[in-house]
Amino acid sequence: MLPPEELSDLTEVARMLAEAVPARARLVAPDGTQIEVPAELYEVLRDMVAALSDGLAITIAPHNTMLTTQEAADLLNISRPTLVRLLTDGEIPHSLRGRHRRVLLRDVLDYQERTRRGRRQALDQMATDGEDTGLYDLTATPRRTR
């Protein structure tokens, strides 16, 4: 789903949803019928509105959706050959349909989260190492270079 061209109304809805803390959210149908919405669904709807109001496109798909290698590569923002290498190395599970590799969306998302966690841990370790060795003290008062 692409965001609307005019974001002002959506931005206001996103702001109200972010500030609201409903005891129990309700969805009101065009005919006035009200349906109670579970907290998990409310959070998903709130996140969708926030993303759209930021001008981002969103996609909702079941985790058991099968992706082509190109779709998976696009999702991870990597090249298709890089994805194929990850599949061959066993980093992401895959199956073969004839000669074509297919990957489950959930496996791609799991890999994405694992790499995100790994990067976060590496950056945290670098910051800790920098503090321990006093690197931040060296740049506390910048030198004039011109």
C-alpha cells in the first residue's frame, strides 16, 4: 500500500493514535457496527498509520508466503547473487521448486532480525571498547584544523 499524496490528515490520525492509550480499541464500520479490536491488532494498525503518514509504503503478508530469490533480495536490500550465496551457505533456509529457489518470508525476516541484532551488538561493543581505551577523551576538545 502506498501512502496518499496528501499526508496531513493521516499525520493527524497518526499523532492521535500515538497519544491515545485506549482501554479497549474499537473499530467502527461504515454502518456504525462496533467491533472490539485486540491490543495486538491495534498496535499493528497504529504502526501502519504511522508508516504511511511518514510517506512510507507498507506491505502486509503472511509469514508462510513463499518468495522468489529476487523478492527476498529486494526485501533485504541486497543483490540477488548475494542472496543466493546466503542460501548456499545455509544462512537462510530455502527450498527448490524445480530449478528455482524459494524462501519463506518468515525465514527472510528471521535473517534480517539476526543480522540487525548482530550489528547492534557489534556497535555496542565498539562503543564500549572506545570508552575503555579513552578514545572519547581524545576528541572531547576538538583541535582547530584551519
